[in-house]
Amino acid sequence: MAKKKDLEVLGDVYSKLGEEVVVSEKNDMTVGDKDMTVGEAPLEDGGDCDVECEEPKELKAEEAPETKEEDEETTEEVTISEEDEENALKDAQGGINNYMAKQSAFDTLFAKVISEDFGMDEQDDLNALGIEDATPDAELGEEGDDEPSEEGEVTVTLDKELAKTLCDLLKAAMGEEETDEAGDEDVADEVEDVADDAVDDVEDVVDGDSGDAPSGEATGEPIKIGVQNLEGDPNGSFPEYSLAIQAASDYINAELDGLGGRPIEIELCKSVVSPDDSQRCANELAADGVELALSTLNFFGNHFSIYQGSDIPVIVGTPITLADFTAEGVFSIGAGGGCLGVHTGLVQFATGEIEALEEITVNKVAVPWADTPPGVVCYNDLEAKPLDVLNGTTPGESARAGEKPELTYVGVPILPASADVTPQATEVLDFDPDVIIYSAQGADCWNFVNALGRLGWNPEETPLVLSGACTDFDALAAAGDLSKGIYLTSTENGLLSPLDGLEGQHLDNASTFQTKAPEYGMPEDLLFTGFATAGFGMMMNIWQMAQTVDGEVTGQKIADAFASTDGSLPAFGGSPLDCSNAPAPYVAVCSAPITVTQWDGTQLNQIGGTINAIDLVAGTELRPG
């Protein structure tokens, strides 16, 4: 299907022909003059080409002189004498007819655009191509004359690039170079290049090069997007998530032409940790007529059926429930795959890579876990189960299954917002673990770290690996020596990385987040938190999908674009999305790879490469707990 960029390409072709090709006769008639209407003057029929096509010289888009100076290197003349006209016309006509019988790249592109419905009537298409007022050449003569001129020589002045292109076309028409098979291959290559332009534009922006990608302020019809977020509840509150979504939306509207020209209008519904409130928000947003719903992180997963009943696609930022992992028609795009990627990654790192880094052997793992509805699932299915796969008590398809038969672990539930977690910290340390892994909301993480510290723990003696949800630069700095050496999960192209030393996409993504988020209203004290990056990255990836949509961008078309991702496009602030190959039964998860960073007292530094540990639960049955 043709894209809007195809129309722009054809417009460029016509405008260049009108501006760069100048044809003059002895009587000073000019065709292609910039001050003339397209097709206002005649072209002389027939003629021989007496220029070398191999190296056309640089020609200026201006009226050519009637005579050619010997020292003039910037123009070429094509002179057609009357005595050669008839024979030349016959010779060229046969070759050109044979060539034009085959569909060229231009023909294919032209047909593609003409057959496409861009939401404009036929006259608009002609206007876009710049030929709405064109008159057939056969109907034109000299100024003030109704009959075409049949006398005089013709001089054609072309710029070098256009002259070379036309010469190559003539040579192909006369059969001088390419066989039919080679020509067909070139046509296919040219058409494929044009079709890939939209994808190239997306990659340019994600990689930091705006290229021909959309820019400027969006002025079309708004697209309403609903955001359902937990805020104001001590059991789970993430205001940084919605603030980052709004900041990214404002940036996209102001500088990136919105979603296909449509400015984003955010409808935010704040909810508390309650099944009823989860459904209340879904009902309100559906009634508001949103085209797309964003579920930041939800503790129950009972809201999807409401959106599905209203035919509203759902994008999940941080998947933490079984519904987030397994619901059909839901796309969990959060970098690291929420619990699926992060918790299996915690297990992988704590039982594998950390042994070489810390020069230890891991046979005992302590797993404090958030005692919430999603915490129960994430612990049982994505921490306890992979640990059992490693020690061989649960069968699995992983290459590491049964690798550590001596491995044991202890799970310690911790209620969110607990005032004192000393008993839980004591239980963890009494297990005498080789390593500790923990994932919870930020405040609970550091409450637990402080409790460990009061009991004499330090990260040099027993390594601690936290999930990215615990990331809070202020808390890390406030903990002093107690936090130095702590590991935290992150994502490929993580947005919180120090800019020094970064390069390529990672540098461009992190720079965009760290500059544009505060510029568009993200509070500085919430900027360097894990869920701020999740919200900003969520919207940037929605914008990226919108660039691949044909025609008007809608919520459903964005969801369809996510569904078709296959890992070939870069993703903002994470690994490439691959929704089409999500592993069963976790069919809704589009991204699972993570990275690991370590706090050195002043900043987080990445340790090693990416980790994708979902194979630890491959071939296993769900264990919701």
C-alpha cells in the first residue's frame, strides 16, 4: 500500500522537472521557465542525442544561450537538425516503445499513489503533484499562437544529476546495458527502497537523526488516549508514570507532528489499589470515547474485558499480572517485560553472572517479595518456579534446567508501605544467603535496605540485586555506603544512564529523555525514577508505531502495528519489540531482555550485556500462587 511519503516523492519529481529543465528555441520561446505554468510552451518533436551520457556535466537551471562558448563547462546543448529528425525519431521511437511497455520504478510508484485513497479527492491529488493546470503539449504553441511550432533548433539545459538520469533511461531504452532480467531486478529494488522510506524515517528519529521524519506542531484532529494509573494510595502510587506520559505527549505534539498529524489528548484516570476502582477507571475512559487505553501497571487485570467490550485496544507499560502476560489483544510493551523479563532476569543474574563478578558460588538465594496480588504471581511464577527449574525440582525446557541441584531459596513476603520491616529483614539474613534479590515499589525497597543496614548487612558481604522499580537516585545517594555496590536491573538503551560514554541510539534516547521530559513539565525530583522512563518510553514507542501506519492514524491501527512487530525495528529506551513472536503462554509480552547496572556511589554503570531469561520458564505450567 502506498504511503504519504510516496506522494511527496512524486511531487518532488514534478517540481524538479518544472524548475530544472529549460528548453529554448531560436525564437526565444522557453519551456520549463519557473515563471510559466507547467506545459505552457511547446516541445520540438524528435532529434538525435549528441551528448555523451557517461559523464554529463554540471548544468544550470537557466535559459541556455543560443551558441555554445568553447570554454563553457557548465552547459550542454542538444541540437536537432531537420535533416536528421525523421530518421532519429524512428530509431528512438522503437526503443522507447519497447522500454515503456515494461513497468518502470516510476510507473510502479505512480500507479501506487494514484490508486491510493489518501482521504483527498482527485483534484487534491493533482494539486499535490503540481499538475492541476497542465495543458497537453499538443495543444500549445508559441505565445499568442494556436499552432505548435515546427521550426528551429532546440537547446536543453539540465543539471548534472538529472541529465545523467535521463541519459541512463535512454541507454536502457535502446538496450545498451541491461538485460530484461537485470532491469526487472533494478525496478524491484527501486520500489522496495521507496516502500522502506517510512521505516527509515522511524529509525532515523529513534537513532537521533531526524532526516525526513515528521516534525513541527501537530494541528490535525486530536486523538484521545486514556491513561489508567495508580496514584494516591500508599499500597501503590506512581505519579511519575502519568507525568512522564504527559510530558512525552506534549513533546510529540509540539515537535514531532503528533501521531500522524493528530495531536495527542491524554485522559487520565487515577485509581487506588482496589478491584472495583480498577474497573471504575476502565468504564469512565471507555465512556469518554478514547481510541487507545494505556494501563501503566494494574494489580488485578480485571479491566481488560471492559476495554475489549468497547473495542478499545490496550497497551500495557509494566506487565505484572497473569492477564498482562496472557490476554489476547493486549500488548505489554514495557522495556524488560515487567515481571516476566525482570524477575526471571533477577534469577538468572543472581545464579549465573554474579558468581564471576563477585567470585562466589551461589547455592542459597533469599527472595523477599511484595505481598500484593501481582506480587504473589510474580514471586511464585517468575522467581520460585525458575529457581525450582534450576535445582531440578520442576521440569523445564531451559538449557539450565537441573544445573544447580544444591540450590535452595527462601521467600519472605513484605506488605507494601510497612512502617517497620525489621522482622522480614531478620528472616532474610538468618537464612545466610549467598545473594538477595528483591522487587517492590521504590519506597519499600529503601525501607528494606535500611532495615538490613541496621542489622549489620552490607553489599560487600552479601550482594543485593534490586529490580529497576527500586531505582531512585535520591534514595541511592541518601543511603551512602550502604547502597554502594548494589545491583539494579535496567534495560537495553536505558534512559537513566549517564550520558558520558554513551553512543548511538543509547546516547540519543537517553539525551532525549533527560532533556525533553523536564522541558515539557516532568518534575526534576521525579525524573530519575524507574517508572518515569517507563511512561516516557511508552509514548515514544507509540509515536514510533504511528509512523508505520498507512493513512489516518487511529488507536486500532497503532495496536495493529504493535501486533506486527518482529524485532526488526529499534525501540525507544529498550530492546526491539517482538509482539508477533511472544512465547506461549506469555503471548502478550513484547519485550523481555534486561540489563544490569551497579551503583558506584555517584552513578549507575552497566555491567555486561543484555539478559533474556524467559527460557527459564519455557515449557512450564503457570504457577499463580
